[in-house]
Amino acid sequence: MNIFWFRRDLRLEDNAGLYHALKSGEKVQCIFIFDKVILNQLEDKDDARVEFIFDQTQRLKSELQNLGSDLWIYHSTPNEVFNSISKDYTIKAVYTNHDYEPYAKKRDLEIFELLDKKSIAFYTYKDQVIFEKDEILKDDGKPYTIFTPYKNKWYKKLTEYYLKSYPTEKYFQHLNSSENKIKNISLEELGFEHNVISIPPIEYKSILKEYHHNRDIPSIKGTSKISIHLRFGTVSTRELARNAQGKSEVWLNELIWREFYFMILWHFPHAEKKSFKPAYDKIVWRNNEDEFARWCEGKTGYPIVDAGMRELNSTGFMHNRVRMIVASFLIKHLLIDWRWGEAYFARKLLDFELSSNNGGWQWASSSGCDAAPYFRIFNPYEQTKRFDPELKYIRKWVPEFQELNYPAPIVDHKFARERCLLVYKNALSN
């Protein structure tokens, strides 16, 4: 028997690793592991992401049962699970899809070594991106650090071959026929509670045509909110790229940005904890905890910033244009370390993805690859005039913004801008 290990690919259709596992001809048992190493680090016990993953595993379980198979669900560590399975069953190989984040790379190396000692093969495949690792490199063989030439090479390399679906359904007869010998796990048994945040459905085709016009306007439905589905693999990135071709290059470029940041973190792992450009680690941050708390709560006295933070806290999402505004404000108006904001987003965003979150925050702080120059400091008032001129977005999330009880601005924009320029200049001139 072979094992297929679901991770960031929670779907049966067009799943590279599952396809190869089924095509091998051996019976395939699908498993999912609620990894205690990851879950134990989560602060909020009503974390909507955990409930989303839980719901998706229940859907997969039902789909597999309808095919005469099942999904074995574990709440443990991967090491413990594979030690247990390999004792109870004769396993020839374990199949899964690539993961690129530092913890995942370490975990997969440990699993490879554990299985290797038991003479069990461990196969992993590219699934959550079109191009990965070293597939898009400069002519000199070095990784790109500027997006536009990376994007141009990405398009140049793209052929139908890279967008083809993996027809898993052709081999469903190779799914292991078994009743689940492991009882189902409840959300409560995982140590988490139900929450009230709703997950948007997979809908994106209707917004493609006008995406380039509408994507910067936070008060309208101009974006797809498909990022959580992309993050956990409930939709195929190949399908998304195929459907975007010829309809919205701007939307497709967002998928390419995601792959660009995957590639950056793969080649430059130091960027996870430190500035991509080392000189920016010399910046002396103010890191005022009271001001950080006001930013988190959406009480800075800047309506567009407060609206974004309240949208995030209430829904688990934040409009992409507003993400840039609130990040710039925290870093450059309040001079708070970008890693504080990155960690808050990591805790609150349903679509949190380490590489994109890190890349976005380093872009805003000017410390990342292809980042905004340090003297580019968003003016929240000008951003409001451009992207929320009728104040529809602000009125929705900050209805009291014109009332006496609304706080005065936490800092004067002109003063904050000049202070930021001085602090950055001093750090980078040393």
C-alpha cells in the first residue's frame, strides 16, 4: 500500500502528488495530519483557518467515502504518525506535494530520513505553483530579485505543458478500499472552537474582465478573495492561470507575484526573520506598544487605516490596497518594526502565506527585494482621495469617523514623514 499525504492541496482533482500516487498502480490510502507543532503555536483558539481546514478535511473524507475509500485524519506530529502507520501496515511509498517554507523543509527532511530507515520511498511533487525553486532564473543562473524581469521570464517559459491538469479521476480505482480504522476527530478535540467568520466561495471569473479597473477600490467587489483557497489548495493554481489567460493579465500577475515571493524565500531564507537588504536591520525602531495596540484595534485617528484594521479583525481579510496603506503607516508613521505588523497579519489573515506576507511587509518597509524606496511614504489622506473618494469603505468600518468620540490622529502626517526620512537616512548612511 502507498500513502498520499494531503497538506496544502486539499482537493482530489488536478492534484499532482495524488495523481502520481494513484498512477503507481498500488492501492493508495489518503491521510491528513493536524500537526501539533503548528497548532500549538496558534494563539487564538477560534482561529478560522483551523476551522476552514477542518471543514475541508471533512469534505475530502466524504468525497473519498463516496468513492469507496476514506481519509484517515490524525492529530499528532508527522513523525509519530508515520512511525505508527509503518508499524501497522506494509507501506511501499509516501507521496505528497512540495512545500517551501522553512518549517516544512525541515519537517520533510526528517520524514524522508525516518522513512528511508524503514526502506519506504518518499516522493514529492510540484503542485501549488506553476514554476518553483530554480525553474525561473536569470541567464547567469542566479535568482531574480526584481519582479518585472522575473515576470517576463515566467511568461516566456510558460507553455500549455505547465498548465495541464493532472487527471486523477482516471485512477480512482486504485484508492484503498477501507473503512476508516481511525475515528473521526472533532474541532473541539483539536483544541479549537467554532468562529463566526465566513469563508468566501470560489468565485473569480466574474471579476476578471474589470479587475484592472476595480482592484484598488476597497468599497466594491473588485477582487476575488480566492487567496485562502489558493493558500490551502482547495483550488488548482493551474486552473486559475488557465482561466486568467487572455482575460486579465493583471490578475494573472498577482499569481506570479505569489510565485516570486515563494522563490525569494526559497533562495534567501534569511528574509524570513531579517531584512532582505541587511542594511535595513540598522534602523532604530520606536516600537511604542501603546501605539501598536491602537493600530491593531483600528484606533489611530486615520480613518482609512482604522477601516483596514477593523475589516481584518472582523473578517480575516483586508483589501490589498489597504494592506499597503496600513503597513506603510505602521512602519513609517509610527516607526514600528515591520516584523510586529507581519506577525499580527500572520495571526489574523485567513489567507496568511509566509512568503507573500513577508514579501509584502518588506516591500512596505523598503527592506525587501524590489521594494518601494524608503522615501516613498503613503499619505493616508491622499490614498483616501484616490481609492475611497466617497468614503464608502470608511463609512462601513469606521461609522463614527466624523463624531467627537473618534480619536485625534495618533501622529501628524508631516511630522511623521520627516521623522521617518531622518531615521532611515541615519541608519542607511552608517
